[in-house]
Amino acid sequence: MSAVPKTSFGAAAEVAPQPGAARARWNPKYLPLAATISLFVAMATLGSVMYTGFFSAQVFLNLLIDNAFLIIVAVGMTFVILSGGIDLSVGSVVALTTMVLAALVEHKGWSPLVAVPVVLLMGTLFGAFMGVLIERFKLQPFIVTLAGMFLARGLCYLISIDSISITNEAYSELSQWRLELWEGASLSLGALIAIAVLLAALFIAHCTPFGRAVYAVGGSENSAVLMGLPVRATVIGVYTLSGFCSALAGVVFTFYMLSGYGLHAVGMELDAIAAVVIGGTLLTGGVGYVAGTLFGVLMLGIIQTLISFDGTLSSWWTRIVVGVLLFVFCLLQRLLTRRAAKRS
């Protein structure tokens, strides 16, 4: 038998690809992500062709600025859905965070440097509490987080039924601060925080034992137990992470609105779930991408931007288009799941 040729690094020489090899290497699970990115590029191209001024750096950076809080919430939601769960409390936790933060800064005179860590800890503990209930008592995530949604939203109105404006000078300066980039384009502090969260989430999901355990639990919890993975800690961890992300999104939301209000972020949990699904994460868990979630949020943002540039369409068309996209991506996920089941 002839020896296998070696490269200078000791690896086997590359064999010429056979017909159909490239097709064999293509994994169908990447199809939703590829579809999302392609659709985003198509919409950006359409807007650039149809509307003057659409193709500019600031217009695309505004997608990050205007949706920074949603990106952070959706990142936390991605880990929850990857594990096979759901979190309906995120929007209410965002609202509760804005109310507590505004009350501490305005009514109690706390420094933002003290108030912000307090609300982040509050959101983290709230998520951890729900995670313990789900894991310890084997309760359905839908019911537990629904109860969390009602609880957090109700607590907002115990603080105040009215909006609390944040007039703190330092806080106002933070909300107006911009990082100048090029040709007059800039990014807000909230957008920079969202980018940092996204990069950290990419590292956690793909380069840490916790991230690998999240994928394993979402794929098959029984198999994860047999593999000796820390299933209980992972389930609690994803809801803790979601609670932290929701609280951080609440802080970013106050930069955007400069107020706390019990009606802030109504329906945000549905926007986050939509962004995660459109970004290619399976609702059944085990398959998904943090980067896909970013494009899911940007997809929602660019739809709204296109409608704004058009000027003749109602803002409700954003919901209509998102609803159609959700139907399409859910059907696509179902087809891919059936194909994978047939192959196995």
C-alpha cells in the first residue's frame, strides 16, 4: 500500500474534491441563517436603489443605535431558546429596571454609578429565581416566565403609575454622548454596549463549556445528563443570563428615553423571540447562532427604516411584514427538522 503524501506540516495532502463534495459539506441547518443574511442584504440594496440617502453609514449605524436594547434582550433570549426554553418576562424586567433606576436616581438622589449595578443585580437575581423554579420543580418555562412577566410589570406600578423623568445631568450627558467614527457617522453609548454584549455572547456560546452545554441541553437534555454535563446549572444559568441582559437592556433603554415607565417595552419579549427565530435559532433548541440573532434584530430595524423612508405607509406594516417572515421561517424550520429526522 502506497504511503499517504504529507505536507510540510505533517498533515495529509489535500485530495481533489469529488463531484458533489461541496454539496455534501453544506449543512442544511445553516439555511435559515443564510436566508436571513441574504434577505437583509436584499432589503438594504432595495432601499439604496429606491431612496436617496438610504445608502449612508449613519443610516446603517442607526439600526444599531435604535435597536441596541433589543439586541441585548435578544442575545439573552437566544441562550434561553437554545436550551429549549422560553422567557416571556424580558420586556417587563426592562420596564421594571427603568422604573427602579429612575426612582433611585431622581427620588432617592443616588449616583448612577451606584444605581446601575443595583438594578443589574436585581435583574440577574430575578432571572436566577425563575431558573431555579423551572429546574428545581420541573415547571414549564412558559408558565414560570409568564408569572414573572406579570410580577415585574405589577411591581412597576407599585413604584409609580406615572412616568419618572431622569433629569440627572451626568445621566443626560451619557445618553447624548457619541463616538465619532468617519464622515460625520457616530455611535451612541448604548450601541457600543450592545456590540460588547454581542461579542461576549459569541465567545460564551462557542468557546466556553457553558456554551457547549447550552447547545447540548437544547439538543437532548437526557443525552446531556448521560454525558455528565451540568444540566441543572446550565438551565439556571441561561435564565440568569437572560435576566442580566434584560436589566442591562433596561439601563440602555433609559439612555434612549431618559425616563422610567411601567408601559416601557410592552411586547418587547415578542420582538426578541421574533428576532431570534428569524436569525435562525430553532424554537426546539439545540441549533442557533448569536450572530444570526443580530441579523434578526437588524431585519426588524431595516423594515421599519424602509417604511419611514417611504413615508406613505403606516408603521403597522412593520408588524405585518414581521408576521409574514415569522410564518416563513417557522415553516422553513419545520421542513429542516423533518429532513433531519428522515436522515437519522
